[in-house]
Amino acid sequence: MTDDSIDRPSRGRATGRVTMADVAALSGVSAITVSRALRHPDKVSPETRAKVQAAIDTLGYVPDLVAGSLASNQSHIVAAVVPTIGGTIFVDTVKGMADALREQGYQLLLGDSGYSLVEEAALVDAFLGRRPDGLILTGVHHEPSVRTRLAAAKVPVVEVWDVSDRPIDMVVGFSNFRAGYEMTAHLARRGYRKIGFAAGLTFGDQRSTERRRGYRTALEEFDLGPERALEVPEAAEFGRGREALVALLARYPDIDAAFFSSDVLAVGALFECQRRGWPVPDRIAIAGFGDFGIAAETIPALTTVRIPGREIGQRAAGMLLDRFAGGGAEPGTVLDLGFEVVARASA
């Protein structure tokens, strides 16, 4: 073998990619030793590991994870579907997942469904084709085909951001119904009698629908009359909050409080009140959902529902990791982490 042939190793014929055989040839060891150095470095001498790593660095070799997962039946990948990667609502949850998985040598593959159950089903199909070790889905409402395919795939699944007595496998979250109820009850106990509600993306966001159902139930129990509610097409923009407040007031001019299904909408409504010179909560009380970072910084500070987003992500990842290790929660496990109504100056 000439030096020139070492500098330009033979590549996989079909793809042109650098192969494990190329790494073995350059480092002067067998392909089995290269594999062992990558998968079980403690079983290879430091000198051999150094030679293999030098060859990898020189050639730019990237292990074929798909082939490796077929051989070991593990991909060390967890796939997750969230409704949106815009805004801040799911950021803490994704961060909690990614951190917990990374600590154990797993990587997170993320998909954005756009609040579409059809798109979620397509993402599940695409992810299953890549053989993830586990799946995390947002919410407990899915296309019927999703439950069927996941059962056939026999992949551990955690649903997050809601609770259900019929989970696909495991679920960790909180009751959106109770959250909507408790915030409305809080406003009622504070003396507000004509409470409006604005929900974003209710058609595709079943969790927001559940909050509205909780709002409606509280109205009935506190004898607050019919609901004063509307939907807005997008919940991830402050401008939609302004539009929502304007629409609420146009339809229900007598409201003395407004509960929004996200902090983004609520903060947009606060900004609109400031533009109009309206004192909050004296002219109208404003409440949100999520307790994002901005909620405590607005003037007045926003009353909202605090969600344990990061813990949801951590617990979901932990449930899967425990299952990968051969133990963990039984199918049907429901972990309700609850929520907290955070009373601040806006309501």
C-alpha cells in the first residue's frame, strides 16, 4: 500500500462515505477493534484508542448509526413531537428532555407538528422509520392510527403536557381542565363577575380546549352567567393578544376580567391596555397561562398559571431511560405534576 493510497482511502462504493474499514486501514487495526473502540472504549488500550481517534479525525469518519442500531437494537435516539418550536411555551420542556437524555448518552430528535394531528401522525411514521429507542408526544389526543402504529412498533412512549386515564403507554403532565378552572375560580374569588376568555389555536390545540372547558365549568359553579369567549388564530405573537382583547371588548363590552390561554396573548393584551391608558386591574383584570419569564417583569406583573415545564421534560426522559434499563414505570402510568396559580398585580 502506498502513502498516496492511505491519504485517499477507498470509500464505500455505493455512497462514497468513509467507512469503518477505512479507519481500520489507516490506524493499522482491525474493523472489529475500531468498533470496540467506539462502543466500548474501556476494553481497548489507550494507545489503540489514540490511533483510532487520530484516523477518525484525519478521515472525518462519522459512525453509521442506522447500521449500528440494527446490529445492537438500540439507536440511542429519542424522538419528540411538540406543537411548535416558535415562542417559548415548550422551550423548558424540550430543554429538560434534552439535558436528561444527553447525560445518559442519548440524543433528542425533535419534530414540529404545527398543532396538526395529521402532521403529528406523519412525524411519528417518519421517526419510527429511523428506529428511535423511545417517543415523546405532546398531549393525549392523536390520530387513531398513531396509537395503532405505536402498539405495533413496541416502542416506549411518554405523552406530556396533559393527563389521561388511557395513555398510550406512560403520561406525565397536569390537568389543563383543572388549570382553566382554578384560574377562573381565582378571578371569581377576587370579585370579578364578567370574565372573558381568549384561546389561541383551539381547533388544533386540545389542551387549550380543555382550559376553556375548565373556564366554562367555573362560570357555572360560581354562577357567573354565560361564557364570554372567543378564539384567535395564533397564540405565539404579542400582537394577537392585542387583537384578542379588542375582539373580546367588541363582543362583550361589559367584561371586567380577561383570561388568556397563554402568557403571550395576555402580555399583548396588557400592552394594549397601556396604549389606551387603562389601569390594570382597575379598568380590567388580565390573567395568562404558562408563567413565562416575561410574566413577572410586566407592569403590572402578570397573574398566571405556572406549569412545571422543565420538570415535565426531565420526568418524561427519565421514564424512558428507566424503561431502556429494563425497569421503570408500568404501561398505564400517569404522573400528574400539577400546576400553580401565581397571583400577581394584574388580577
